[in-house]
Amino acid sequence: MRRLLAIVFLILLAVPAFAVQPDEVLDNPALESRARALSAELRCMVCQNQSIDDSDASLARDLRVLVRERLVAGDSDEQVLDYLVSRYGEFVLLKPRLSIRNLVLWATPVALLILAGLAFIAWQRSRPANSKVAVLSKDEEERIAALLDRKD
């Protein structure tokens, strides 16, 4: 029985704890659910690979409060994200938006691989072919045959 209780306790310790403090929670459940959804999309600038909803950092708390303030002020979700991106840059988003800059960033390695492949193909075609065998003249064939006959 003690083992089972210890196992249950350890499993409960492994459950992720959300960093949202009770004093941050909005009274309006609709606004709170929007705030949670937005917080899950925003990167903690301290932790970097964690959302502000999961982070205990003070900057993450400030961002959570800011998101809630903007929602209470009547901003739409998109306006809140635009405001945060204007202040902190595109890096604040866990999933960056599709833009020309991001497209160039993702397409450059692919374009370089394609160019390298085309350069390799062009290089292969411009090389002299090693598979061409020179045809021997009758005189050369007779000399080779004579040399081979001597060794026997």
C-alpha cells in the first residue's frame, strides 16, 4: 500500500505545474480562456523554449499580466499579438508567422542545396569522360600480341 501511495505521489509530481498565479486569473471565463490560449503561443524571453503560461520567470509573469490587460481593454487576439511583436520582435512567438523574411530564412538552405546539385551535375558533364577507350591500331595490336607471346 505504501509503494502504491509513493508511486501515485511521484506521478503527481511529474504533472506540469502552470505558472499562472491566482491573482492573474481574470474574472471573465471567456477572457481568461483567450488569455490562456494567447499565453500558450508566446515565448518566455528568459526560458526561450517555454511558453509564458508555463514559465515562472518574472518577465513571463509581466507578459501574462500585459496580455490580460490588453484583453480587458478590448483588444482582439491579433491586436495583442501584434502589440507584443512590435515590442519584442517576432521571436516572442513560439510559432512565427509566415512572412517574406521567414520564407527567405527557410528557403535559403533548400535553394543552396539545389544550386550545389546543379553545379555538381554541370561539373560532371564538363569533365572528360574516362569511359572512352582508345581504339588500338593494327600495328599496336600486333606488338601487344608479340609481347604476350614472348612471356609464355
